[in-house]
Amino acid sequence: MVSLMALFTPEDLLRYLYKESSPELTAAIQFALTENWALREHLEELQTSVNQLDIEKQLMAPRKEVVMRVLQYAHDTAIETTS
């Protein structure tokens, strides 16, 4: 018997998690998840990693006010140098 996990690459599973997989791939993964606990565990681990990356990305992003100040400074400086 072929392992259901062997049918899907890590990229397939990431596409599924990010809702970027084709309808056919989505259906195949959803069916496989009902049949294979190891695949479910693997997908849960990937989901945890994706969630952690999303949290870290939010923590690392500059505040909007900081970005706006930098853009304003660049704009003001550009006007001064061209005048």
C-alpha cells in the first residue's frame, strides 16, 4: 500500500494551508486527511509553523506611523535637494 503522505509534497501541503491549491489537489488532500492520521499530524505541524511565522512577521513589521515618518522625511529631503 502506498503511503498517502508520499502522494503529496511539502509544497502541496503548504499550498493547501495557504488556500492556493487547485480544487483537485484540495479535494485529494481533504480525502487523504480523513484516511491518514500521520498526514493529519504532519499538516498540523506545518500549520503550527505557519502560524508562528505569521506572528513573528507581525512582530517584526514596523508601525505604520514610523513608515509614514520615513516617507515624509524622504519626500521633504528630496524637495530640499532639488530646490
